[in-house]
Amino acid sequence: MAKVTIHVGSHKTGTTLLQSVLANNRAALEERGVYYPETYRFMGDKRSTAISTNAQFEVPKALGVYGTQEREDLARFRAHLLEVAPNYSQIILSAETFYRMLPSKANLNAKEAEIAANTRGLRSVVFERLAEFLDGFDAEILVYFRRPDSFAESMYTEGIVNGKSTRSFDEFQNFQKFRFDYGAQIATFKQFFPVRSYVYEDKSQGGLIDNMFADLGIGPVFAQDTAMARRSVPKPAALWLRRCKLAPKITKRGFNQRKLFAYLPEHRGYFGGEERYGFWPSIAERDAFTAKALRNAPALSFPPAPRDLPQQCEWSQKDHKTAEAAFREWRAQQRDWIKDRRKNRIKPFMIEQGPLD
């Protein structure tokens, strides 16, 4: 029976790039005895984008919703894994939504409802379902953690740029606090699976994907698709996008066009240029947050945070008007290029092909 490695992220630790490399080399992986399944073929057959099929997002989503259709999909996928498992030495499942998935309270059975009185209990429900799904397999959890203060800033930016959030940074810290309690996360995983946890900053030294491949034990790394590496917009740009989200007439298309504008490096001058910015208002608050995140995870050792804070990230009405005017001028000039990207479903962060001169 093949060993199953469940890579749960976390977010902002090179997960998207790793998934891209694995997905783009499925045939070569199979030659090494490694299976990286396309779960959409067994769970709804709803292929949406190339990125969505790079990971197995359908699995944690189904475990969270757990309605009749989702249970049927999971049973179908489990039957497939049981069928192919003798042909491989390892099966890899990777989806950062494992790290944050909470179950729908509408589909809890009596036992689950009893243990789901708090967030940790809710998280346990998801992983108990996962353990049942993988019953009979030799399964383990693989997780990478980023230094908490850096993780919070990066996730805040990500939530605004690619999520639905319009929260302030202070409000964000109180949203789904379990994401930042590393010890509680590990304890939840360990209830059901062996866990291997690593520090993202350590793995970034000497080649992140090379080190991840070594951790997975699947041989030398393949050619990397750098287009799938998750770039970050400048922090002031995140505040611009947040304000745009709050505007009553902003459309999804208009917001995505602004995201593309923010990702393009030639526009950094509108968002502070090379100046370093941060969201932490003080060293004391930053360090208190870090200490709380690590209070139950003494084995995790991160590089120390900088001794000084970067400039506080702010976004004035003047900044907003300047960025909006520049965006509209750029959009008018690049209308055909923007339309072509949308037609070909190219994500805003994929910017190897720059705009026309």
C-alpha cells in the first residue's frame, strides 16, 4: 500500500509553486513511483482553471461541507486510490485549505456536534473525517510554518488581494485566530496522523523547492514553473485595493484589473517604490503576537524578527487619487492586452508577459 503524504501548507510558504511543479510533472513523478492525483476527475469533474487543478482543493472542501454529494465524491476518490495504490510507493495530496478548513455546522452528526463546541473541536472534525477517508493507508501530515509576524502580514495582504477580506490589519489578527496558533494546529494534526513540521525560512535557504522535494523524498527537483510562484503586491497597494473593495460600484472585473496593475513592477512607484513598509504598529505588539502564536510550539525555532520596524504602511486620499488616475490611464492604453489575458484566463500575478509598449 502506498504511503500518503498530506501537504497542508501552510499558506505563503511556497505551496502554489510546489503544486505547480508537481502538477506539471505528473508523468515523470509516476516513473519515480509517485502519484499526484487530479482530484477533479473524481470529485465533480468541474475543472475551472489550471491553478485549481494543481492542488487537491476538492478534498478539504468536501471534508468541510460533507453533504450527500461530497460524501459520494470522497467515496469515489477513495475507491480510486485503493485501486491505484499498489502501483505506487507514494501518493501526495497538497492543498493549503487543509490548514484552515472548518466544517459546515449543518452537516455535523451527533458525535461531531459534541466535540465541535470550539474552533479546535471543529478542526478536529475535518481531520477525523480525513483519517476515516484514508483508513488503511500509511498517512502523514507535512506542514511548513512561517515566522508568525511575517505570516500575519503576508496573509493579511493575501486576504485583501485574492480573498474577500476588507478588514483592517488589527481586525484581521482576531479573524480565525487558530491560523496563528501553531501549537494548536500541530496538536490537531497529531490527533490523527504523524506530523512532520518545518520552518519555512530555513527551507528557503539553498532552494525552497529543492528542499521540499527532499522532504517529500521524491528525488531531484524538476524544472520549476516560475510563473506560478506567488508574488506579493506592495503593502501600500494592498491598502489601495482594500479601499477599492469598499467602493460601492467596484466590479469583479475592475478589481482584477487593479490587481494586475498592482502586480506589475513598473507601477511600484505609485506604492512607495523601494521603501519598506509594514503593518505592525509597534515592536511590542509584533513580539507579543509572535509569542502567543508560539506558546504551544516550543520545538519551532524561527530566525529573529528585525530589531526595528519598517515604515508604517498608510494610504491617504491623495495616494488613492493618484493611483486611481494612473490605473485608468494605463487601462486605456493596455485595453487589448488586458482583454487578451482575461480571455486566456491568465491570473493577475502571472506577469512574465508584460504589457505592450
